[in-house]
Amino acid sequence: MTDPQTVPEIVELFNKAANRIKPEASKVVKNYERRIVDEEKLVVPKVLEQTAKTLMTTFMKDDTDPIVYSTREEITNEYIVPNQNYVSRLTADSVKDASFTDKGDEYVILIKVKDEINPVTGKGVGSVCDIIESNEVADKAPFIEKFTAEYHNCSVEITVDKATGRVTHSKYSVSVVLGVTVNLFGTHSGNVGLTFIKDYSITY
């Protein structure tokens, strides 16, 4: 195999390897998920401040116990991109930076995705990361007047076995600033910055 040199070549190799996970893997283990709140980007009205901090503490706890997905349905629905039959539809024009590192019996590809506001599944950040779709949030909560999701510094790293071309390990890091305006006992606006780090092992 000739090492890829350009971003399009690296993206093509990344997609080829990553998209073998859902149809071929016998087991995917989510080793852990870290959830980090960016305190600097936490802006909420005084009236909601304590409630917001309580919710953050409750819902943003890390998953430290491994979760095993061992059926085709579980792997398809739970692994990135959730509920899709692909892992990546990434295109070179959505990539900020890409690197290929030869490690002997395996190689590592690191993709850094361009920042994006309100991405949708299947394109840009949403073609390779688990995202929150702003229109879905607004549809589910009628008191939300405005909702934005600004994704930044999103990356995915995969380790691929050279002999088989299969991904054995992956790590996703996704940062987002959520902005919301609600009309509930008056109009209130707030922001919260979150980072999700998910680490997976894949066997075949």
C-alpha cells in the first residue's frame, strides 16, 4: 500500500476502512465516554442558573464502564453515526486537517473536521460525528424560540490493521456550544459549551 499524501487520499482511505465496521464487526465496545462542560461558555439567566448547574451535574457524568454492542443491529444503531448504515460520508471539503501515520503493522489516521453551525446528519460534521440537530430540538419543545449548535474542534482518530484493512480502535472528540432562547415565563437566552469524547475498540 502506498501511503496517502493528500487530504482527499487520506479521507478516501479513512472512509473505506471506517465503513467496514458496521457490516463486518462482530463486537464494538465503547470503552468510555467523557462529557466535559466548558464553564467559560456556560451563560444562563440568573433565574435558571442553579437549575442549569444541577442538570449539568446529573446528565454530564462520564460513562466509565464499558458498553458492549454485539449484534449487527446494536452496532449499526449505537456506533457513530448512530442509526445510519454508514460510519462516514466525509468529503475532503469538510476537513480542516488530516494526517496519516505509519506504525508498522498498523496505521493511524487523524481527521480534524471544519467548524460548522447547525450541521445535519450526513454532511460536514454530521457525516462523521454524532450531532444534535437543531431543527429536531426546536420541533420537540414548542417553547424554544431559537436553538443553535456551533460545532468546533471536532476530530476522529482511527487505528487500522494493515494486514486486514480493518479499524481496531477509534476515538471521537466533539465540542459544541449550544445556544437557546426560550419563551417560558418571559424570554430567556443562554449558552452552554460541551465536549464529548468517545473511545471504542472493534473486533471481527
